[in-house]
Amino acid sequence: MTEKSREAYEALEKHGSAAAAAKALGISRKAFRDRIARGRNEVTDKLAEDKPKQAAASRSLEEFRKTYDKDLIVPAKIREAIKALGDGWVYEQEFTRLANVSYNDLSIYRELFADHIVVIKKDSRKVWAGTPELAEEMRRML
């Protein structure tokens, strides 16, 4: 901190206001504010120099995959929805809402979960069962 800035701070402490401190130093209030500002800038610049520079936080490829790779995201959502079904079943339309996936995405990954799907031949509707055993039992009923 420069001598003039230090002097300005001391005058401010002694006199209690910027106007009184500027008058005591024999300078204008603008000049006084400039000295105070210069002193603050010098202090903050010094603190910034003393702070060690930190590298930007890097992220892993796995984190990128979990965020953007549909081959990982959509099947995970489907698995969660199947788990949520438990021993129950729902029509595919309801299942898309439960899994929070689009029909298009579901159609791409549907065959990975074929043991949980029952196709009702009468109207070609699809039913998703919570367990493969339940799906097998439902298939026998048709």
C-alpha cells in the first residue's frame, strides 16, 4: 500500500467520514476516494498474487458418458422403471412415462428387455412386466 493510501486510511479512522478526512488532508473528496480505491486495489492485487492458481476441475470420460451417452442413459432409465414396477405390469404407453423416455428411444432398446415384454396379439399392444417370471406367466395366459 502506498504512503498516500495509508495516510488516507488513517485519516478516515481518525475523523470518521470521508469528507472530514479529505478536509484534514487538504485534498478534495474525489482525490481522497481515489487514494482509498488505489489502496484497496493494491491490497486485493497482493492477495490475488498470494493465492495459488488452481487448475480447472477436470471431469472424467465416465461422467461425460453418464451425461450424454444414450446407450448408457436410456437402458438405465428402463431398468429403474422395471424395478419400480416390482411384481406389477403396465401398458407400454404408461411405461414410457414411468421410465421418462420417448417411444423412439424405447423402440431402439426394447429388445434388450424382451423377457419383460408381453405382446397382446389381439390388438398388438405391449405390456411391460416387473419380473421375467410375471411376463412368462402372462404369455401363458394368452
